[in-house]
Amino acid sequence: MTAYMDHKDLTNETIEPRRAAEIRDGARRVLDRIATAELEAGRPEGSVTLLAATKTRDVGEIMAAIDAGVRMVGANRPQELVAKIDGLRYCCSQRGLTVGVHDFDVEDGNDPSAMATVDSTHIPVHLIGQLQANKIGKILPYANVVESVDSLDLATKIARRAVVRGNAVGVMLEVNESGEESKSGCRPEEACDLAGAIGELDGVELTGLMTIGAHVDDETEIRRCFADLRGLRDRIAASGMTGTAGCRELSMGMSGDMELAIREGATIVRVGTAIFGPRAFI
Ligand SMILES: *Cc1c(COP(=O)(O)O)cnc(C)c1O
């Protein structure tokens, strides 16, 4: 268990009105920033989905963001998602919303590629943090997409578990575009081959690519990483390789660099701090 989980009750559903207003304002500001960036990039309104990065935030805080219009939730740690999912499901159902994977997905055969299409009453859950193989079983009942797949080994293990469960799970290939040692993700040179191999697997649906932007001040370098990821996505989607035609999403851009990412074609931006404020825990 991560230390902050001992200090904060992540299942808490009731937050101070002032805190709720702060989060609603934050989420609305981010949605405005996205709309402006779409316009400036000459992209259609609504072509970028805001994913709320919810690490360290409790159910009440996440619901405040949802009440402001957030329609995708990102979780970093499996055990954190497990702790919060019941509360999220309950609070969402009170609002006529659904969140994460549902029993009906399992019964009807989940189609994760359809998850990307706009359904304003469903809130997909994406795992955005590193996934250890022994936690795969924990998250498959809840997560629609695992964004942090960076090896064929991990993809294969996820695929096997998903086949046993009887519903496919979306996966995105995480690419380490900046080359920073501290970052997870496959090397850009490997991405095409890996995507092809993942596309062959039953049980997973390759929905796109993900990257964490370069941790530098140089905008040119940050944009280069994002543009490179887009180039990879285009190559993969046009390759004709089995199972890669649905590789459409580009999850890139966070609080500090979402405008640059949107200019380079992001379809999902993952934002924490700009919605919820600075994290009290890391
Ligand atoms: C925390 C996190 C984000 C959001 O970061 P902010 O700078 O708080 O917006 C995005 N992606 C991943 C993988 C994260 O862990």
C-alpha cells in the first residue's frame, strides 16, 4: 500500500462545499483551455477528451470534477482504484452515470474501441500508472483501458486474463519519447513492431499510444516528442497489420503541456494538478 493511503480515506464521498467549488472551477478552466487549444489548432470542438488523473484524490473530489463535466477517469495504482470504485459507482449511479467496466460489458462482449466514442453517460476508467503483472486480475473488472502497456510480455499477460474473463480490454502502447531514464514506456524504435504483435493478441484491443512529455523547459523538444508519437500512431494505423486499424488515440499532455499536445494531435489529455490543485502527497 502506498503511504498516503494510510493517511487519507480515499473512499470519502463528502467534501467541503469550498473544496468542491475549487475543483469545479479547476475542471471548468481546464475544459476551457482544451476548447481554446482545439480552436487554435483548427481541430473540431470535442476532439480532445479530458481524463482526470485522480491519484491521491478521494471519491468526493473525483465526483466534483465529474459534476463539472469530466467524462474520463485515470487511476495510477490498482489498489487505489479498487478502494474507490464502489463509491464512484454509487455516486455516479445517483447521477444517471456509469463508470468503468460493467457487467453488461462482460455479457455483451465489451468493445473497448467503442469506449472512445462519446457517450455522455458513461465514464471510462483508464489505468495510467505502471501495472505489475500480479495486479492485472485486480484491475480488469474495473478498467476499460490500460494505457501503460510497454512490453509484449505485459500485453500477453493482460490478454490471457481478459480472455478468461470473457471481455476484451483496451490497451495503449506507452512510448518513452523523451528517452528519459526515469520514464517507463517502450523505445520509439520498437513501437511499430510491438503494436503489430499486440494487434495479434485475442483479449486486448489496441486503441492508441500514450506518452509522458519530456520534463524540460524547451517547448521545441516537448513538441517533438508529441509530434513523434503522432507519426508513430499514423504509421501503425496505416500499416495494415492485424488488429491495428483501431489504433487511433493519442494520450499525451498534462497540466503543464496540454496545449502543446493538442496542437500535435492529442485525443486524450491527462490532467491532475490543474483540476484538483497541488497534491499533498506524492
Ligand atoms: C499524475 C499524472 C498525470 C497528471 O499530471 P499533472 O501534472 O498533475 O496534471 C498524467 N499522467 C500520468 C501518468 C500521471 O501519473
